[in-house]
Amino acid sequence: MCGIIAYKGSKNGSEIVLSGLKKLEYRGYDSWGIAIEDKNQFKIIKQTGKISEVKELNLPKQGLALGHTRWATHGKVNENNAHPHKSNNSKIVVVHNGIIENYQEQKEFLIKQGFEFYSETDSEIIPNTIEYHMKRGYSFVEAAKRSLKHLEGQYAIVAMCAESDQLVAIRKEAPLVLGIGENEFFVASDIPAFIDHTKKVIFLEEYDLAIINDKLSIFNFKENLPVNRKITNIEWDAEQAKKGNFDHYLMKEITEQADVISKVVSIPDKNIKEIADEIKNAKGLFFVACGTAAHACINGLYMFSKTAGTPVNFCVASEFRYFKHFLNEKSLVIAISQSGETADTLDAIKIAKLNGAKVISIVNVMGSTVMRESHKTILQGAGPEICVLSTKAYTSQVAILSLIAHALAGELDKGKSKLKELIRYIYYLTSKATREHITQLAERLRYTNHLYLIGRGLQYPTAMEAALKIKEVSYIHAEAYAGGELKHGTIALIEHGTPCIVFTSKETEKEILSNASELKARGAYIIGVGPKNNELFDFYIKVRELEGMNSICQIIPMQILAYQLALLRGCDPDKPRNLAKSVTVK
């Protein structure tokens, strides 16, 4: 949640921070703010709304600046609650991601010391706690260190002091990454914020406190000693994080899925086979993930069962702690996360490790916390995914699980051949003709309030993911069911004209069409998605039969449908209300 960007160097920091915030807006867009150090004082601008709509600001051209784009957790969406927050003496400013769990107690303590508060946030206690320690005679850096003893919870904090010409960046259970340029430094919650300027990064680790002036030093406040962190070169191209000729990131990223599959195919066989061997040696296999990645996991349950004859347990990451009693040193947990910073998934990993289990992750972001906390990792190679809705990352997750399932069956080459064939299908599914056909359906559905989606086998998790895409971006209530389950209660909601999307395949055709017939008899408007048209369908989207890869083929037209619905309903396809890209709070 939320986006942080800070700069220390000789260039125009206000311009760099403003540009970086616009690139981070997918992390939060309720409000934003910028602070620039100018002649030993701060110029602060804060506004509600999206920073992407800001064209120009009259800001000092100084080399020390920080900014924040907010996804509200504590306090309403208004300018007072927007970051940065300043201390009572106005000499310290702070931006913060995460949640300070004991902020009420600390706020009461500071009020007793004479401090006043002007926002409803938990974050405002941080600059005032630093001021409290500076009043006791400590330097800015030492006061920041001592302030951490007062904070319980999770946080990524960047602070600067008007009198010290320094940045302090602190990480505990929330992502924070440093960019290393030529005589300049960047601090951000995500790499796209500064990728135009440098590809050299340092991923701060748990309890790291970075001190940035003319040089960089890192202190780990848990170990209470200085530490060295390696510099990693990021392979992402800055152009990948831009919209290019597309109006929205969502459509751009949908069209990139063929390239993503090509990158999955190029994963070295050795890496896939190593994971397969770990699974063979495990006594108890668990998938954990949240949201879209959870649907990839459910897809994996079917693939592992059918392709490899391997049983898998699945649990959404936020509920995993309630199943920890099954874990031991022979258990294997496979955690999936696009960002690698999902708080609930990290919590599940922690629980797994505490119970002796081995953890393997499938992540998209090099150096992310999930990657560092895992014993082994497969990188998705999907490139930066800027739109809040996950599309190409989901495709890569499903494709990687398919390769692992085929490797377990001793058929890795066969699995790669299927993915290569899939690439041709994806180009067809993202073509202009397909998009225009789906636009016709979007026109039919634009005013609907409810729709239902059904599938069997691999098409059931496909229906779940399709429903999520529609809900996320168009705000239409959409629910997915296994084909046989709809008649166990929910069919009572079907009336004349209720839209129902039915996913078919060669394997499930007979049974799912029977379910479609039940819906049709109650007056439903039936939308068929699959290899063969049928007289039951009022609208049909052709998706060629590709057996185990059907789930990837069939989700793509649903991603396009969600996009078209968002446009027709006046919704922002890249920034849905109430959502943020990385869910870094529990």
C-alpha cells in the first residue's frame, strides 16, 4: 500500500520526486504530498486526488526531497491526513507506509510532553517522536534510531531533517529499496519510481536503517551494528514500465502475455526440475497465496492432480496460520506473489518456517521480501506490472505451475511445447478483431448489476479469476461457482436477463452445458467461452481447445471484457477505487 519516493543528489529533487510519485500511483491514489528542503526549512505541498492529474508545480529546485502517494488506512482522505507529516517544530518531515499498532499509546505519551497533533493518522507520531529525542540532545540520526523503540507494527519510513541535509530510510515488514546513481541516491517503495535514472538497487532487509548524505551507510537496528548490503542490477527496461502507445497499462499488459509465456518457456530446465525434486521428497505440499495468485494456486491443484498425480493442499495466505498444525520439517510450502511483498503471504511463510517447513516461492520481483525469505525461488519474468489488476503476472504463475506439474510427470519438454503452442493462440486472443467482438458484449453488460460465472475442472478457477477482474475494475457484482454448485442455492437469484458466463472445454462440455441449460431455463442470458458454439449461448467467444492451457486462453478475453466494461462505465482501468497494487498490510 502507498508509494514512497525520496531523492538526495545534485539534480532537481522536486522534479524527480514528482515524476516518481506518478509512476507509483498504482500503490495508492487517495492523496499525495511532496516535501523539499530549501534553506533549512521545508516547502510542503499536499493534495487529495490523483497526482497523475497534476501537470506542474511551483517547487524549489533543490537536491533533497521526498514524496508519498497514499492509500488510506488511518484517517479520512483529506489534506491533513496526506503525507508528508511534519514535527511540531516543522524541522522534521516523514513519509510512512504500514501500520503503527501502538500509535494511540505513543500519541498520548507525546501529548503529555506538550506535542500537538493535526491529523487522524498513525504516521504523525513518527516525526514528533524524533523531535522528542532531538530535544533531549540527540542528533537527527540517533533520534531516529531511538524513536524505533517506541514503534510497534510494520513500517517503511523515510525521514529528513531541515538542519542535517540527510535522509533516513527505515524498513520493518514493509518494502523499501534504494537506487544507487552517480553521486545520487533514491529511496522508494518500488523500483519503477526511479528506473529511468538507475538500475543499480539495494533491497533493504528487515530492521535496516539507511543513512544517506553524500554517501550511504546502513545500520541494522535489530543486530545493533553496521551492515553491508549488495548492489543488484535490475534487468527491467525503463520502457517496460511505460504505457507507450496504449491508453492504459491494463490493456498494454494484457497484450504482453505472449512475451511473458516466451520468458516462462526460457526458464532453465534445471530450475524447474529442482522444484519438482523438492516436491517429490516432501511429505505434505501446500500452496499459499492471496487474490489473483490464489486463483493461480487453485488452478495448480487441478494441473498437479491430472498431469502429475500429485495431491496438493491449498489455503489463502491470511488463513494459513489456522492450519499450521499439519506442518513439520518434511512439509513443503509453495508461496506465490507478484510483488513478493504481500503481508499475508509473508506471514504464512514465517509460520511455515517456524514449524520447520521448507519454502519455495514464485515471485515477479527480484530481491523482494518473499524471495529473500524463501529457500528457493522461481522468478516469473513478467516484467513490471503497473496496473492494479494482475493480468500477465497471473498468466506467468499458471504457466510456471504447469511446467512444474509436467516436470513431476517426467514430461517437461511436452509442457514447454504446449506453452509454445499457446503463444500463437494468445496473439489471436489479443487481436483487434477479438477486442472489437468483446466490446459488443461489454455494451450489452454495461448496465448490469450482477452476473455469474461457472466452470468445471480448470475452468472453475478460471471463472473465479474472471469474476475478480470484473469486480475489481468495473464494480459489477460478479460471482464464480463450480458448475454443479450453482443449483445448490444460488440459482434462486437467476431471473430473466441475468448474465451468466459459461466456460467450456472438451473435457467438461457435457456437464457444463447441462448446467448452462438449467440457467437458460430460468431466463439467464448465456455467454459461452470455449472451443465450440452451442445453441444455448446468446453470445459466444471462441477460444480454441488447448486442454491444460485452456485456463490461460480463456482468462484473456475476460481481462479484455473487464477493461471494456471499465471504460463504458466511466471507471479508471488502471486505478480501481479502494484498491492498491501491493497489499503490504494485514
